[in-house]
Amino acid sequence: MSHDACPEALPIWLVDDDPDVRESFSQWLELSELAVRTFARGQAALEALRAGDACGVLVSDVKMPGLDGLALLRALQALDDPPPVILITGHGDVPMAVEAMQAGAWDFVEKPFAPERLEECVRRGLERRRLALENRRLREALREGSLAARLLGQAPGMVRLRQQLDNLATTRANVLVLGETGSGKEVVARCLHEAGGTSGPFVALNCGAIASELIESELFGHEKGAFTGASERRIGILEHASGGTLFLDEVESLPLAAQVKLLRALQEGELTRLGSNALLHVDLRVVAATKEDLLTLAAEGRFREDLYYRLAIAELGIPPLRERREDIPLLFQHFCRQAAEVHQRPPREPDGELLAALGRHPWPGNLRELRNMATRFILGLELPWHARGAPVEEGSLAAQLAAFEAALLRESLGRHGGNIQAVLEELELPRRTLNQKMQKHGLRREAFLAGASEPPAS
């Protein structure tokens, strides 16, 4: 099967020798906007999978002539990447259900059953398939050292960011990275440096963490005796980063006097250590990061406009986590895996209720906050906001109404474990309207399905 296929678009395979059963099940699933492919024999489905045909979830009756459901299940386990398998068993056939789960079945449905029960199992299986394919892509990306391994997520903003990084990586253009606190600005800077293939160093400086009277010495270095306390020569970070990349975080914190000297050094490719007259040549790329609007600061006289244009040859914007909620389950599980390894704790799988709460939270601390929550979860500690729900967001009336609407949808989806029919009935919405609103707020049903999580490789 092609591993680039979108799991939501993968068909459900129905294997049953009874044509009436195949027709009724496929009609129900198709009414639920799921693609369906049917097979009358288990051997035909097995051969199609071996040939590489795409399958999201395979649903099979147990009792069939030829290759029955259990035999099909066992044969599928020998494949490189088998889909989740749901078996339909007879009423009261507990030993067979136990045998099926031991053989690797994702779930089983006992006859007689309501169609909603089958749909629920199928959707949870699709979410498991999605995570499995994400894990596989992640492992491949890690082996290749690609941007996708460092900047996880399939939200449009992240896809666009990776494309922009790939385009800029091999250039020497200065880059300004825009993003909120904790959104991963230094990770983006390191990706630019590493993907560029330069042999020079990556040197990082948080401009807001250095006292104003020391910043020039930190940037340009100084000679012994240049000022009181300068007991020996110091190489500045611009000189140290020559041949590589200089990352200036919180660049808006630079004092104006230091901004003037930095601008000249970048323009001329030269600097002078404090206490020296000797010009030193430097060749480096600067990646600056800020959470502020530098042009607004320039208009207020707090940042030099000419330095802004020198730094912002290209601008990269990192979307905040609240604008890429579809990536939260994968990111949370990725951080859980990392935390489990660091703290030598067994992996834990978040349930549907927790994933729903993660989707409701506004994430003011972005990825840093999400990583913190994953560590707390692995250590068995209470998540402080989990029981309280999301706070009310500020903004215009339209923005607050949109936030309230999104919160109601998230709460209903979480409460019902992603059961769309239950959400429709509770909120009294037409199916088309609910689909439009979910799309508007970036909500995916799969993120709220209970018990569908599997920790990704990291």
C-alpha cells in the first residue's frame, strides 16, 4: 500500500460471503461518508492487500467458506503493514472473540449489533491507521534526517512552513522567524542551519537574557583590559559563528546602540572587538526570532527599521498550537514517548476524554506547554487545566462567538467520543451545517474518538 495516502480517504474493506450483508453494511457506511470496497471471499481480499491496494480498515465475517475470518486475520499479520481488522462474530462466541484478539484483531463486533456500533469501531480503527501511518512517516523522516522529523504536523501552516524552509535552507539569506513564546523558533533556526549543509557552527543567543551593558561584549567580543573586569580576551558570538549560523532570539530586546553596531557588522561583514582597532572579517547567516511586530516597534522608535530590513530578507511564521489543533494528538504522543524515555517510565496512551481536553485547551504556552503536559501525564501527575475546561478567549464579539461555538463543538465531540450522530442530536444541527462548522474550526472527528491512540516513534 502507498504510505502517502491520506488515511481519511482510505476505503473500508468489507469481506462477507452474504451479498445482502455486504450491501446493507456498505450502504450504512457510505451514508456516513466513508468509502467502501466489498469482497465475497477472504482470499480475494488477501491477494488485493498483497498487491498493495489501499485499505483503511478491514471488516470480515468469521464464518465464511474457504479462507475464513480468523485465517484471513492470521495471514494479514504476516504482511509488512497490515490494516486494523474488525471481525464479526456469532452471538455468545466468547472463546472465538478471545482467540481473535490474541491473533491481532483490532476489535470484534458481536451479532446482532446496531450499525452505529460497527461505524464506531471502523472510525476508531481509521484513527489507529492514521497514527500508524504517521508513525511510519516519522520513522522514515528520522532516518532521512528530513524537516518532517523535526517539525511535526500536517496542519496547512506547518506544511507551508516546511516548504518555505526547504526553499531557504541552501541559501545564505538572513531570516526572521515570527512566533509566539514556546512555538519552536529555535527548532526552526536549527532546521535552517542543518538543512543548509554548512560546516560552520550554530550559535544561539537570547538577547533578552543579557544585561544591556554586556550585550556589545557578547556580540563583538573584547580585548583584555577593554573595560573594568575584562581580564582576558573574549571572542564575541558574531566572530564565533562565522562560517555558520547565528540565532538571535528575542531580537527585539537589543538596545538601540547595539542595533547600530550589529547593522554595520552585517552590512560590511566586518567587526571590531571592544578595545581593539583591528577589523575582523565575518561571514555568517543570521536567523533572528521575535514574538513582536518589529515594524510597529520601529514606528515607536524602539527598533531600527534598517536593521529590520537587513534581518528580514525572508520571514517565516510559525502557527500557534491553537491554530493547528489537528496536530495535537500526534505531537502529544510524540512528547509522551520522549518523556517516557527520559524518565524511564512505561509509555501511556491518552484516552479519548484526554485528547478531547487537549483539543479544547487554548495552549498559550504552545509546544513548550504541550511538552510539559506530556511529561506530567507520563509521570502520573494531574494536568492542572484538565478538569476546568478552556478559558474564555478575549477579542471582538465575532471572535468570542466563534471561540464559544468552537468550544461547544469540541465539548460535544469529546463528550460523545466523536459520535457524529449523537452530536447532531444534541446540538440539533443538520449534518451539512455540522460538517461546515467543524471544517471552519479545524475540528476532526478522529481526534475525539476514544481509545484510538498509539504512541508514535520518536
